[in-house]
Amino acid sequence: SSPSNKFLTNKIKSIYQFFVSTLKSMLLIISYKPDAVIGFGGYPSVTPIVVAKMFNIPSIIHEQNAVIGRANKLLSKFSNILALSFLKTNDTKKIKKSIYTGNPVRTEFLEIGKDKYLLPSKKEFFYILIYGGSLGSSFFSEHLASVICAIPEKMKKNIKVIQQVRKEDLDLVRKNYKINKIDAEISCFFEDISKKFKIAHLIITRSGGSSVAEILASNRPAIFIPLPTSLDNHQYENAKFIKINKGGWLINQNNKNINNLKNLINHLLQNPESLVHASIQLKKLSNKLQKLRNNKTPAECLSEYILKTIKYNQKVVHTIC
């Protein structure tokens, strides 16, 4: 847990966890003698990377957001390389050993990106995929479902909604769509979200690092609604990267913007060529970023740097961003 928590009991708990984690990390490193230690951010990464430094084992830390997290900012002083998911990651200018790799995603999303984005025919459903991160979102259940239900009647029969919601919201959301005669598949968890991506014509989601990477890889147009409580507002910065490159839209979560969200969804349904254009822009951006990685996927690029770090133990590879 975070040591910056304002409650004294939580601070004490965090210090205790740090001490135990340090001992466990030492035991793991002594037992397994790893060639490298890789951290993917967050406080659980801190002690393994620090202990790796103590044992002179090379390490890499990976930042998945457009703003470097506090743990990774600290660990950048101990690790050999800071791998970035975004070309311009905030607060990394002073870190000389940073490289751009992108954010690894499952192969299924990359395969979706190889196919041309196509709008549905008049006889096919227009699929809207809605998911609010790993555990759903109360805002999406309460407000977004109502926005979808408020679209003009003539368009309702042509859309199908696939939405992830919290368990406690399942009945409410299902009832809302049923009353409004909108075909919907509602679940608190989708076993394979990539299959939903493949058929989606529009995605509405949060803008965590993984979500943005999956949308970029699959070239699926998206409306991002950043989590307003995300640390250092990193979700907003993630979404802004896609918006600037014209691959999607950004709507801030507040009651004032509900109307803007409603107007945007109506506009996209009535002007689907905007979605085609966004997909094309995402493809161009994906190709541009892939060239910076020497035509390697983020996973391949990161793997290559891990192997280089092991081979040249303690030597920092050439900075490319």
C-alpha cells in the first residue's frame, strides 16, 4: 500500500509491508539468482528493484501511463532502464536512461488491428462496447446506460450494446435497456474482451494504460472517459494522446458533460464516417510508433532490451527518446 496515505495506521502498515517485502525479495533473489528483475510500476515493484540493485542484478522498469508513477519515479534511480509506453511521458525529462517500447498487449488485439475497420451494413447491428476498466464503473452503469437509452428511437433498433457493469448494477442496467427496447449483452466480466473488440464499431471506456494500448493496437475508435480520481490525472493524459492524434474522443466525467456525451454519441451514429476516419488515424499512429520500434511489437521491443541488459550487465542502452 502507498506510504503517502494520510492515515497514520496505513502509514505504519505500509512501512511494515515494505520491511516484509524486502526480506521476501532478498530470499527470492538468493534462491532463484535471476538474470534480471523487471518491474511494471506500483509499490509492489519497489522492493524487488531496490534489492536487485543491492545484489548488482540488472533491472528494467516499465511505465504504462503518460505520466510517470511515483513508484517508477523513485525506481528510475535504481534501475538500468525506464521503458515508456508513451513517446512524451510527463516528468521523465531528467531521466536519461529512458527508452520507448510501447505498452505490451495480447496478440489478439494486434491481429484485430491488421483487419480493415468496416461499418455495418443496413441489416447488421452497430455494436457499442462499454467497459469501465477491470471492475466496471458506477458512472457507466448509472449515466452512460441512460445516455444510450436516450438516443432517437429510429436508431435504437440498429444498435447492440455490450456492457461490463458491476455485479450490483446488473439488474438495473438490463432493465433499463429492456424498457427502451435496446438489444444488449450485459455482464460483470467478459472472459475474452478481445472478441468483443473485434466486433465493436465504437468503444466507450476509461483510459488506463492497458485500455489505451489495446485500442491503439486494434485500431478501434473510442470515446474515453478518464477516471477523475486517477493519480496525477494520468488517465486524462493517456486519452489526450489519442485525441491529439485524432484517433478518438475525450469526455471528462461530470454532470455538465452528460449532454456533451449524448450529443457526441448521436453525432457518431448519424455520421459514421467520423469513426472510419478515427480508425484510419489510429492505424497511421500505430505504424508511426512501430517504425520507432524498428517494426517490433511492444512485447518484442521490451524483450529485446531485457536481453541486452542481461548481456551488457549494468550498461545502459542508447536512449531513443
